[in-house]
Amino acid sequence: MTVFDERERDAWAGQASAYAGGFAKLCAHPVPRLLDAVGIGPGTRLLDVGTGTGAVAAAARGRGAAVTAVDAEPDMVERTARTVPDADVRVAVLPSLPFPADSFDAVVGNFVLNHLGRPRAALAALHHVTRPGGRIALTIWSGARGAGQTLLGAAMAAAGVDLALHLPRLEPEEEFPRTEEGFAGILRGAGFADVSCETLRWDHRTDVEEWWSGPAAGVAMIGQAVVRQPPETVAAIRRHLGLLADRFAAPGGGLLLPHTALLAVGRGPRRRPPRGPPPGGGG
């Protein structure tokens, strides 16, 4: 694992419940679009990578798909296995996948590529397990962030914390533009065909307490940055969050936080070129 991967694993260890109570609701928004993009229906052999708390797996089973779901965090796997008991749910860490070539008709990853230190190697592994002509759909957060995505960072800055100093960075050779063309480009580079990418925009409905619950518990990198602060700084971040959130007040109460993400879709080639061993040590 890269240093980036190690930091990500630490940030998500044991966080399934805290994630489910907050950020998981935000991340569930693109799920129907992902499943539509790969044509999920009865009998589709689907791989859900980075399943988290199982939103994609549950929705795909609801459409009759034969679902295999993997995540690097055992706590997430245990929760998804309980939530979607008729799915094959197991621990696996990209780019290593325990599946033979051409195992799946469709592969979906909802906000997983942005948590990996070797995104191109991960895409190569996903290409390996997608059958010829099968489809892939992935989401990541856009580089052009919605106003609601900056709220927590603004609260930290107001409390005197430079968030950028607490976030790990990919190695330069692993970076790619978080734009429609940049995201589509790395899928093409991994061998996927007919690639397209679009921008998704939505207003996430929440409230201050729910939005604060994830960072306060240390969920994700921003949460790790919060919990590493002294108690008085954490209290200041929470206070500024409440003040800054007023601009996002929703009619009838709560908040509406604008968010922006990218959805990329591609297809495996109709025929496989000859190749060597599978990427990442998969079967």
C-alpha cells in the first residue's frame, strides 16, 4: 500500500455506523444513476467495489442482480452482509481482487476511486474482471466542488485549521484531473471503450447535527483532521459550522447543501487482447 492508502485505511477503520448516520446518505444520491448506466436487471452479474454500507448492493439486489460486493474495511463488509444477506460480500483491497477474468457483466464503484492511492492499477483490475462488452460505472467527487462541499473546510479555516495540511496527496504520477475529460481519460487508459463522463449536481438535505456527526467521529480524512485537533479547536470548528450553515438553510428547517460529482461510464472491449498475469494478483 502507498502512504495514501494507509491513511485511508486508518480513517475508515471501524467507522461503518458513523458513516451510515451521515455521509452515507449523501453518497447514496448517484446510486440509481450508476445502476441505470450499467443496465442492471434480473440476473446481471454485478461487482460493487467499495460497497461501504451497501447502498449500491441493496439497490442492485432490488433489481434482481446477482451481487458481489467488496470493501477494504471489515466493519463495512460486516454491515453490508447483514443488510444484503443474499449478496456475496467479502473483504478485498483494490487493486487485488479474488476473481477470475471476465467474471462480471457490470462493475460499479460509488466514490471509491478517490480513496485509492493507485487509481490506474485499480482500474486495470476492474477491467480484468469485466467481461468483454460488459459495462463499468464509477463516481468521484468533482474538482469543481459545490458550495455545500466547502462548508466543513470553511468552518475549520474559521477556527484556524488549514485543512490542506492534514490531507494526504497522491503521488504525482497517480494524479489525474477531476474533470469530465480527466476522469474519462483514465478509464480509456485502462482499456475501457465507449467512455463518457457527466457532471452530477444535487442539493443534499441534512441538518447541522447530522452533518457534524461524521467529522466529529473521525469519519474520512476530514474527520481525521477534526479529531486530531485539541478540544477547544474542535469546539470552535463546531461553532463556526453552525454559523456558516445559515446560508444553506432550507425552507421548513434543515440544510440544503449543493454538491457536485462526476459519473463516468465505459464498456469492456468486445474481444480480449492477449495479456499477462492479472493486475494486483487476482485469480
